[in-house]
Amino acid sequence: MKFDDQLFATAIASPNIALIKYWGNRDDVLNIPSNGSISITLANLVTKTTVVFSPEYSKDTLILDSIELSGQPAKRATTFLDEVRNMSGISFNARVTSENNFPMGTGIASSASAFAALALAATSAAGLQLNDKELSILARKGSGSACRSIFGGFVEWVAGNSDQTSYAKQLCASDHWELVDLVTIVDTTHKRVTSKVGHQSALTSPLQATRIADAPHRLDLCRNAILSKDFELLADIVELDCNMMHAVMITSNPPLLYWQPATINIIKEVKYLRSQGIPVCYTIDAGPNVHVIVEKPYKHDVLECLNSLDDVVEIISSKPGGGAKIINNGST
Ligand code: PMV
């Protein structure tokens, strides 16, 4: 057997935007979250990752958008690959080549699509055939939110309390509700404090315990809003949940303030548009850029308003999309 010809696979996965946020872990090593979360997997935005295991490699190599990574990001990938090597019994080093069709550091969670694609490509290259639940558990260990990107459409990550009970599942397929995420970029510089570090400081906020205690209620409301396609209910709970996460961030030690003046201008514009009857709401991850969620028929009206605001650099539009999938492997 010629290993180079056999032990490889290419997978694609998309980022997701959380409607109910994951912020803080009960286990920082396994990424067992303090609360459950709900997200939409985003179409068109794609990470494509190829993994090759070979006895000819003297170390793991990770190439992202044509640049070889070193330091902490490379170490994180090797730790993840070790997990796959343990599961499969393969001891070879790997060469991982990954590319995104969207810019990193733009408020689009590239670690989610990165670890979802890596989980699928690496296990497939190693000859493992994991089901979606097993893949979700594995992807979670790379980056918590990656467990949701294994699935397409509307997705819930059930927090669980152990490695085997913490994984995502699909709530509804991508065509269930024609929503659009207008990712409104106001700053393209890479975020200074990563979410990995942020999760670790969440409990230093006196507000985090309240946020976690109320999470089951917010999850129920969000799930119901999605199932019944009730935009008003969705908007209220999505914005409340986002504000609660940022309140925790601002009151953590050290405080994390990701918003910029342009972030607040967009929030105000979205609130104004909704007061005028347009089904639109906002949510913001660990950065200054704003995800503006709108029902598809109103997309162009909202785009026009957002484009007229100061400091909007770019708007990337995405509808709900599919889950992670293999596009090529050693046996094809
Ligand atoms: O998966 P991580 O460690 O990148 O954390 C994601 C954190 C948020 O994007 C802010 C919220 C979420 O649920 O995606």
C-alpha cells in the first residue's frame, strides 16, 4: 500500500452564527459549555481542508491560506490530530492544508468551520467512519462552536455535562426559514482577545451566573421562535441573549469590550428599522462586527440602509447552509 495515495481526505464546512450564545465552559479542556446554544450554519462561506497522513512526514504541518502556521495555532491542531491518532491507532504525522473563501478576523467564526472540516477530513483520512454525533463531539474539542458546524440549517448544541453528552444536533433543515445573515464588517483587524481566553474569564463576571441560570428559558424561546417562524419572538430573544453575553464580557476581569462606535450605530439602525415593521434583528460575537438577521424579502431594503452608514467596510450576505461534508478521499 502506498500511504500517500491512501490516507488523505478533503472536507468542507461552513461557519455558524449563534442566536443563543456559548460563553464560558464548565470544562475548559474538553470545551463542555456552561450553557446550551443555538445557531444557523451559513451557506456560501466555506473552509476547505485536506489532511494527509504519511510515514514520510517528520512532524505535523499546518498550512492556512498558503501560510505555514507555527506556535499556538499549530500546537492546537497537533493536539487535535493526536485525538484522531488515538481513536484510529495511526501514528503518522499529518500535513493539513486549509483555505477559507472568506476573510479571517471579520467576526465570522473561522474556528468553527476550521475544526468541523478538520474533524471530518482527519477522521476520514485515518479510515474512521464517525456518525454526526461522534463528529460533533470530536469537533467540539477543537473549538466549542465547531460542534454546531457539523450540521446544516438551524442547530442546537445541548450543553451536557461530560464528553459524551455534549454535542450538537439539527433542529431544522436550511430551507425551513428564509433568513439572511448580513455580516456587517466595521473592522477587519484580527481580534486581540480570542474566544478561548474569553471563555476562561467569563466566570469572573458577577453577571455570568445569572446569564447561565436563565439560559434554558432563552433556549426554549429561541427554539419555539424558529419552529414557529415567529420573527418578533426571535428578534427579542436573540438581541437579549447577545446583550447578556456582552454584559458578561464588559464586566469580566479583565474587561472585554469588543464594540466600537460603528457597532452601536448599526444596533440603533436595526432597532429603528424594526420599529418601522421590518423583520430585522442584530447579534454580535467576540468582535465589533454585527450580524444583521433579516427575513429574505426585506434583505435589499436593509442592505441599502446599512450601506449608507459611516464606517461600514463590507457586508457579506449569507443564507442558512449545509453541514460538513467530504468532497474527496483516498478511496475515491
Ligand atoms: O467556539 P469558540 O471558542 O470560538 O467560541 C465562540 C463564542 C461566540 O462566537 C462568541 C459565541 C458562539 O456561541 O458562537
